[in-house]
Amino acid sequence: MTPTWGAQSMVAPLKRVLVNRPAETEREARAWREFGYYHAPDSERARQEHAQFVELLVEAGADVCFARNPQPERLDSIFVFDAALVTREGAVICRMGKPLRRGEEHALAQELLALGIPILATIRGSGTLEGGDTLWLDEQTLVVGRSYRTNAEGIDQLRRALDGIATVIAVPLPHWRGRGEILHLLSLISPVSERLAVVYPPLMPIPLVELLEARGIKMLAIPDEEFKTQASNILATAPNRVIMLAGNARTAHALRERGVEVWEYEGQEISFNRDGGPTCLTRPLWRSND
């Protein structure tokens, strides 16, 4: 039987994906300031927005799996992308750089095992690694951002775990606004196809720009005013077909002009309030061109 897992691509057709419902109650949402949200979550609106987002994933042809343990006390657990990577050999379980998110990793590991996905490796000790700092350029090349959430030890452990599976290329991320602000690598770049990526040039690592240029990958720059609204965080469900946040009209128009099919969702609660876009809301389990 052919394994139905492995997502060593950002753009191959999305076949199977894990999501986590925003299950917090009003009591559990009281920690919103501690987690760095902009306002107290509107739980009902969050559920409606997430349901709409899931409908788009289903329409795109993905088998959507829901986490059985939503961890409502961990308000960031809705961002399932960050706690693991899924390779063709199994999952690498991360270790969150944000202390408030510690514990998500174990819960996600249990979810993956229940779905029949083996655990390849786990980041341990002083190492930190968050999925939002990982970018597959192709099935054999993983770029990892060295950030305040992902440290050198975490990258070294990941490199050893992926020996024989993929080459890991580390690039430094800028200080920007410091440790208190979320700046993952995938806040700055989202591949649309094998030959096109949406980027925010002012914060892009120079080595990554040079790598994209060397590979002939074209970069579509988003405007400054759409960086805050996460125009550079989009989810490709297939080459040249993406899901992105509504409210980024200039970037959406530029993509459509290049023949990209753009689907949009409303994310006032599940994205804008939490600084997490459509990529963050999903953990691809299986991407395949077959």
C-alpha cells in the first residue's frame, strides 16, 4: 500500500491536511493579551471563519482531518503548521520557540500517530524549531530561517534528522521588531508554483533572494501596505492555485494577472487578530503530483 503522507513541497496538489478548530471558550480566551492578540477573540466569529476556510480546503480537493485534541487553553494551537514537518519518511516533531506554545508538539505527535504517520525525529533539549520557519524549495531542498523561534541547535538537529532525505539550508532572519513580534520565514515568502513566489523584499534574507534567483524562481513583491494584512502568507493548494486572506486586493490582482487562481477567505478573528495566515492554519500531511 502506498503511504498517504509526505509533504516535501509547498505547491504540489494538497491531498491530505490537518486542521485544528478554534475551540476556545470565553473563559479560555481570557489569556489573549498574554498570547499577543490585538483584541479579545470573538469565539463565534472565529468558528464561522474557520468553517469557511475548511470549505475552501475541501473544495480544493483536500481530505481534511480535524485534530481530536484542540487544546483550547493554548490559543495558538490553531496554527498547526508550526509543531511538525511531514516528510515521506515520517514526521519531525518540532520544539516551539514560544514558551506558551510548549506542549502543542506532544499533542500533534499523538494526532499524527493516530493518522498512521510515523515519527521520524523529535527536536529536543535546547533546540527550538517552528514549522513557520521552514520552506520546501523542492522535494530535496528545505530552507530554514534562523529566527527568535528557531535556533541553531534546532536547525542542526533537523539537518541530522533529514540526512539522506533533504538538504537543509539555513538563512538568517532580521531582528525586525524583536522577540515580541512573530516573524517566521513564511511571513516573508510563499511559493505559488515551482517558478513563482510571493515575497516581501524589505525583510527577505539576502542568501534566499540569491538562491531564488539562481534557481530561476520569479518573485512577486507585495506592496508595503499589504504586509500587515499577510499578503505574503498564502497557501498553494496546487501549482498556480492559492488560498489567501481577503483584504489584499493589489496582491490578489497581481496574482490573477499572472494566471493564478485565487480563492479568498475572511480572517478577522482566525488570522488578523493572531498574525497567522492560511499556511499557519494547516499542517499538510500529503502533497503529491500523482
